[in-house]
Amino acid sequence: MTEDQFRELLDRHGGDLERWPRATLREARRLLAQSVAAQAMLDELVAVELALTETDGDAAPPADLADRIFERAFGTRTASSDALAPDVAPLRGTIRPV
């Protein structure tokens, strides 16, 4: 197995090698035993997966998050600062994680 093939399998199956197809597992472990680059790829993906699962699902973003994103993206004041055209409705409420 090459490092490129290993990266593709990481992208497809994630960092938990036990969830990988058995046909690829032996070669993936062999590559991990020999390749520092493959070990780093796995470590990086596992760290990202852990960071994504450790978030507090009940934590709500700030109420003005959408306004701040709009302002940063377009360099203009938002509806909350009365800078938008009158026919544009301001963003209200909070954004919830999906």
C-alpha cells in the first residue's frame, strides 16, 4: 500500500482502523509500522475527529453570529446596524448546529 492509497482510505473510512475493510487492514498496519508520514496522517485525522466529537452539542452560537459573518464576508454593516436596503430583512435568531 502506498501513502497516497492510505490517505484515500483514511478519507473514505476515517481514523478508526477497526472500521476499515479487512482486505485493506493488514497492508495499512504494515505501512503504519514503516512510514512516519502515514503515522502522521492517521494522528492528524484522529485529532480532527476527536475535536469534532468533543464539542458541546447544547452550546448555542452568539445571537449576532450571522450578522458578524455577513459583515466580515462583504465588508459592510449588517441589518442590525440599519445599513442594508429596506427590502432586505435582517437575520434573526440563532444558528444551531446541524
